[in-house]
Amino acid sequence: MSKKTEEFIATGRRKTSTARVRIKPGTGKFVINNREYYEYCSTEQQRKAVIGPLVTVEKNGQLDITVIVNGGGGTGQAGAIRHGLSRALEKMDSELRTTLKKAGHLRRDPRKIERKKAGRPGARKRFQFSKR
């Protein structure tokens, strides 16, 4: 008979990226889309964003984390993973909420690309004005 370990699942979003995060007690394995997190995250800034919640609550190396992320670019995906991981940690231990909230990890960043408007080349840019 296999023993069932407690697993916590949460969703994080940023721009157009969505991350589904699963955490469980373990050895510190961190996998994003079947690749190690340091392989998947191309820049140091993205790596710091991704492990930020773990460092804040001092659980780095204590949890096995599996992430499926899609949509958007590298920075958006890193932000989505950070948000999802924070929410999963909060589900795991509700006492971590104040620490995560103070660090700003639980806030969903609402900024998205503004849509292009009719009669303009972009969202805010205007065609060149000619007086004569």
C-alpha cells in the first residue's frame, strides 16, 4: 500500500502567462515544464523571481515543486510561477500568509499590454502630424 503525501496545487498569473504549481514536502527538486528551474529561467532576474517566495519563507530545498507554465514570455512566466508558488505555500501553511504578503508575493500584478486603438499605429502612438 502506497502512502499518500500531501500535495498543494495553486495557479499563478502574470500578463498572458499562466502557471500551475504543485508542491509537496521533499528534497528540493524544482521542475518547470520538465526542466530544472535554473535551465528553464534564462536570466538571473528570472531565477530570483521564481525562488523568491521560497527564500522569503526559508523553505528553499525542503519542498518538491512541479510547475506547468504556458503563454507569454520569460518575465511573464517567471512572475506567474512566483505568484502560483506563493499561493501554494499559503495553502500549505496559512501562517506564512503575513510574511508572503509583506514581501508582495501574493499580489497579482494586473498590468497587461494596452490594446491598439482604431486610427492609430499603436496603443498610444499617433501618426505624424503635418500642419501643411
